Amino acid sequence: MENKPNTSPEAGGLVTGKVVHLALPVRWSLVGQEGRGAAEMACTYDIHPHGARLLSARQVKVGDLVMVERGRNKAVCQVVWAGDPASPLRGQFSVQCVEGRTPWDEELRQMEEQYQP
């Protein structure tokens, strides 16, 4: 049975289901009509089977499409939440993968195996 996190407008687009607090380095770039933008480094705060919350120096907007990469794994994701630039949440944003598996599927699988009785 799959544990799909819930995102709701009431929660401001934030994931309200099961997440794993795990810091993983990732690369990401904006995906636009003219191709991919320059790659940026980011770090995950939380990961889940359908996306993650990231921290990066570059600002994004809700609705932006981004390519997220970890090692050889990559996925196209959509920004579903972005922290207010004038708040302590600045630089944080949440993505939901829209194409392919998440780049952290292996880490989630390993954690699941580790905690199986």
C-alpha cells in the first residue's frame, strides 16, 4: 500500500502526510521553453515519495517547473509552495514530481527497509 502525502490549499500547498526529515544534496534547474537554466545546488529538508522541501539561494515561484537531480537520477518537478522572501522560510520551496520517479527513491527504500520489523 502506498503512503501518498496529502497536499491541500488549507495547508498552503504543504505536504501534510508522511515525510522523512533527511538532508540530501541535489542539483536543480528551471525548465522553460528555451530549455534548462543554469544548475543550482540545493539541500533537501524533507523528502517523500512524490517530492521534497528544498533550500536554495535562488528564488522560484509556485508553478515553476524544475529539473531535480541526485547523482544519475533526475525528475521534472513542479514548485507547489515557496517561502516568503521576507520571512525565516526564505529560500525554501516544495516540489512535487510530475514526471519520473523522485531522485531520492533509493534513500526512501533503504530507510523503509531499515525500519521494517
